[in-house]
Amino acid sequence: MEAIAKVTGVRITPRKVRLVLDLVRGKDVAVALGILANTNRSGVTEVSKLIKSAAANAVNNNKMAENKLYIAEIFAGDGPRLKRYLPRAKGSASSILKRTCHITCVVKER
């Protein structure tokens, strides 16, 4: 049995989010939330919300025990890029890519 939670279109680059995901991959849900509470990174709030959502899905929809849950898979993929332009000298422009990501969390019972 497994429970899945996804969040799409998060306005943080996937590279920054993956640094946070590497901290909690394979850990118990309670331990992972404790690690995230003491981490000072930009993607921590979104990842902790996602883990709580996956745990709630497991408990409420699949009748799993809350104290036996662990993070089996968690990964971030690229989302759509917002293309913006910055004016530069002599009438030219530089492009700016504002990246987004999709994050997926799979929770299983030990």
C-alpha cells in the first residue's frame, strides 16, 4: 500500500528543491518533518506541506498506521518556465528564465 501527493507549478527552481528533498528521502515521516523544521532553505515550507498531505492521504484514505509511515519516494521535476526580458544597453534585451517545478511524494508503511 502506498499514498501519493503531488504539487505542481511551485515557483522555486528544481535544483533548490532537490537539495531539500535529499535530506528527507527514506526517513520516517515524523523524523523528516523534524529535519525540515530545523532547515533554513527556500523549499522547506512546500516540501513539509507535501509530506503532511501524503501522510494524511495514507491515514484517511488507505487506513495506514500513522506512526509506521516513511517516505518511499520523493522527487522534483521541471515545470513550465516563465520567460521574461530585462532591458539592456543600446536597445537590446536579456532573457530571464523563471523556473518552476513539480514535486511528488510517495509514502508507504513499514
